[in-house]
Amino acid sequence: MTSADPPAHILVVDDDQRIRTLLRQFLVKHGYLVTEARDAAHARRILAGLAFDLLIIDVMMPGEDGFSLTAAVRKMAESPILLLTARGETEDRIAGLESGADDYLPKPFEPRELLLRVAAILRRAAIMPLKDEPPKTLSFGETRYDISRGELWRGEGLVRLTSTEAALMRVFAKAPNEALTRVRLVEELGGAGGGAQERAVDVQITRLRRKIESDPKNPRYLQTVRGEGYMLTPD
């Protein structure tokens, strides 16, 4: 984010007022605009009238939890989502990604790590069209990917992509018909590596296949290359 850019607007959803206040103060100090929501219902009312560059959602809230809210938001908005969870187990993190989150951060966390995660997510979400280049597309049956705009289309309908899915498509589009390892994909997405991060990539691939493939369980275009990783094979 440069001084000429408008500040990113972040919605913080957490039932703990102390945490909300700390997050707001810390994020505002580093140049972000912050709105707070005390629970999922409050967040839904805010989201009905405002769009955000990023949502930070606590998983464990009374009433509707963060997983459910994330899944609901993902159906109506493309804003990237960072989940905060006191449960650090891999299965819980995978559940968050499967619900539509772009990243997760276990509690307790260092404020500096939160700031780095936020910056990385916003970086991935910034899809800038390439100037002075004609549109280029990759075709996958009835689906096509516009490389210059970072957009996935099915017929005349735009297919919603999360920021992480969009980032994956950009990575694959740069190297069609080339097997990319999980380690490389984690690095391209700005991750630190490790088994959990590689498993998270598997989850994102599964979600992306649902948007590209006519039969996601038997993928034709986003293939698994045994012992190597994944490969995008457009028409």
C-alpha cells in the first residue's frame, strides 16, 4: 500500500470487545481503515451495505460461528477472509479453508504476524489488468480464464474466485502444461511451507476444480501429477 493508495477497509468480527479494540488500534496504526462487528448477525447487517477489502473473523463466537459466517459471505462477496481460531489443529484449519477462508491464524498470535498475513492476503487480492496487451484466455471446455484480467468465466457468467483461488489461477496460467509442486505453489502464494500449508494447497485445488471442471472428481484440466504436484492443461 503506497501513500497514494486509499487505505484498505477491514471488517473485524469478534465477540470479545477487548480483542476487537486491540485489533482496530493496531491496524489503524499501520494505515488501515477498520470497522468492527460484535457477532455474525451484526456483521451480516454491516455487509448488507458496505464492501470490504478484507474480513477478519473469529471462529468461536456465540450463535453463528465463524465457519458458518465465512461460508455465507463467500456466496455473496469476493472479499478475502482471514479466520482467527483458538483451535490450532490442522483439521480445524482445513475446515476453515473449506468454508471459503483464504487464510487462518491461531490464537494467541503475535501482532506482527497478523500484520504480515493481512499484507500478504491483500497483495494476493490485488488483481491488476496488464496494460497495452490484448486479452489472452485459456479455455477449459465451457469455462475460460482471461489472463489479462484475472477473471474466470462460464459462458456469459463471471465465476467468483476467492483471492487465493485467483492467485492460484495466475500461477498456473503462467506455466500451463507444467507440473508445479506443492512446495512451489505454497511459495508462490506467500506461505512459509510445511505439511499443513501443503495440505491447505490441496484444499484450494479441490475448490478450484469445482469451478473449472465439469466432473471435479475426475479432473481433466487441473490434473494431479503423481509424485510431482498439479498441472493445468487447457484446451
